[in-house]
Amino acid sequence: MSEIYTVPEDRRYWVVRAESGLYFDHFTRYGIIALGHLDDLNLKENRDSPFRPNTESVENDLKKLHESLSLKSRRTSTHLNQVKSFIAEMGVGDWVLTVGHSSIRFGRITGSPRIDKSPLKIVYDEETGREVTLEYNLRRKVVWGPVIRRNVLPFGLLKSLRANQTLFNIDHHWESVYHSLYPVFKRGDSLYVSARINTEERVKNYHVVSFLGFLNEIEVIAKEFSTLQSGTPFDEIFNHYLENDYLTVTTKAEFHSPGEIWNEITTLVGSLDSWAAYAVCAYAMIFGNQKLGFDGLLDLQTRQKLWEVVIERVRAKNLEGVVKNLELTAPKSNTEKIENDDSDEKL
């Protein structure tokens, strides 16, 4: 890996439920997300052009339909808001999650909204003839990427999925999305690192404190690597940071077993790019660098010098024992498909 993933500032994040998981396979196999809220309006099918309706006209038609069916005005309002989000607020390049019975899947929206009435069928058992057909008309194309089982979802992301609406926005949970997928990522002037506690035993305070303390040391190693190479003792530099309140590592965590530890390291002065690669490689060394795949960030000679500094601190903190006892791992998903914009519709 030759670079750290940078989170786009303008990307938005959505959840589109698949009818309590009924259409999860349809969404993912056919590369779509879909809503059925406008199906009974008998809109004209057009697969070739984006659906950009007169909002007032669609709103009036849907209200009349719901009134004829004696549906509550609250449901009408909910459907209207979701249709507006699907048509006008979602954008090509946004990320979307859909929820199945046992897992969730991350996707990238690649197409504009369209009215497509072609039935999408999945046969689950040819002998019995069990099949399910999706006929929702309002659709967008999606390229689907990583799958995460629901029973190992980070608490932060699981919390964001508690809403019961068919479609809703989770922009305020963007960190949970990335911490679920990436061992490290950056946004703005901050570097974010992710770890998961996998042990089901009671979590000991000492182990957690040792790990969090080591992250402070990684910050110092990364930002002062050139000074450390010149022979200045680590403790001297670390105490300087401590006394002047230069340490920036903050933590969001659920210290359950299992649980998550998410951290942010910020730049007080200078550029994030001047130290981020050192921090990432030092962090990867905790788990075994080859497992996280960040060898390409630094040349071999620099990595060896960094390793000499890191291994000394690992031994001093007994980090190998901490990682073993907490059964710490870092997330590592194949996110290439949802990062790549080659399939995005050019508007």
C-alpha cells in the first residue's frame, strides 16, 4: 500500500433497507438500491434518463393516493422525505449501506435515479420453486463492496442502524463507517487509527492503559522521528510533549469484550503528511506490518530505522503481551470497489 486513504470532505452516507432483508440479495446481485414509494403512481418508465420530476406534482399525487387508501399523513410525510432524499440529496459517489438478516454491505452510488419497472427475480430453490421478485420502480445503480457480519459490527455503527426507516442519512456516523473498514485513514488535519478488542474475557485496565499510552508514544515517534535518529533520548522528547501539552491523541471506545478502540491524532503545527507515514507504519508494527499492508509507505531503510525505535518501546511497554491478552486486531476490508470512481455516471 503506497498511501493512506483520505476521506473526501463532501461525501455523504446513507442507509437503504431492503424490506427487512427480503431484497438484500436483489440489491447486491443486481447492483442497485430501490424504493417502492412511487410504484402506484404509474410513472412512465425511462431507464435511459435520470428521473428529475416536478417535486410539487409528485408530492400532490402521492398525497392523493395515500388519502384514497386512508393512510396516515405521517406516513405520507415520511415517504415524501425519503423520495426527496433518494432523488435530490443522494449523489453519485456517496456511500450506502444495506442491511441483511446476518450482515450489512457497503456500496458506492454510481447512478442517478431512474424509473425502471423490470422485475428482478432470484430463485432460491429450483425444486420447490421458491423465488422472490423485486419490482420497486425507483432505482439507482450501486457498486457493492465489503460485507461485515452483524454480530461483529462495531457498536458505533450498530447504533447508527437502529432507525427503522427505509431510507435515512448517517453523515454524523461517518467515523463509525471508516473505523469499521480501515485500520487507518485521514481526514483534514487528523489521522485516525482503529483497533478491535476480540477477547471475551474481562478487559483489564492495565492492558487498556498500556495500549492507549503506547499510542501517545507513536505520536511522539512519528512527529519527532528525525530528532530520535539524531540520538536524543526518547524519554526526554516524550516528557517535553507531556509538559507542554503537545500530545493530541483522543479516544472513542467501547471497552467491552469484544469492543472497539478508535483514536484520532491531530496536527498542532506543520503538515499531516510530514509525519503520518511514520505513525501508520509504527502502528502497523504492533499487529505485524505485513498483515496491514503498509510496507509501501516508507522505503526499507527507513522502516528498519523506525522498527528499531518502535521495538524498544514495544518491549518497554510489554505491548506484545497487551495485544495478545486483548486479542487486538485492526479492520482490513477490500474497499477498492467503493473507492473507485470509474463506474460513476458522468453527469
